[in-house]
Amino acid sequence: MIYSILDACHFVLEDQGESQSSFWLASQAVEGKLWRASEADVRDALLKDIKKLGTSSRFVQVGEDEFALREWTTRSTNRSAKPS
């Protein structure tokens, strides 16, 4: 179930299987009718979640404007943020 912008981002990242920019996440969320959000909304939500929850966040920032699921980085010693 998708209850928030973060849920929509999680869904898109799982579907894509690799890290994505906030622009791509926003466009996919809107295109898939998951959540209506701008690139800035997505980036702000992800950064706030990461800052607030730290290592408990579902997300990690892997580039200046690229995000991945934390579980990808903990499953693999390769820091590329792609699932094994």
C-alpha cells in the first residue's frame, strides 16, 4: 500500500532495481499514479527521512541527487547501491 511519498519512492526503487534521481522518482510516481509530487518534493522528503531516521531510514543517498534502498547497500559489500 502507498500511503506517502516515501512509500511511492520505495515502490519505484524496488521496481527499477537500482538507484535513481529524485527527478526520475517523481516522474515515475506521477506516471504510475502512485503519488503526485515534484522533484523538489521527492528530494526533500527523502533527505528529511534520511536525516531524521539515519540508519533506520529505508533510503540512502548515493550521489548528489541519487537515492537507493538501504537494504541494497547492507546486502552487498559493493557500495554501488544495486541489489545483488
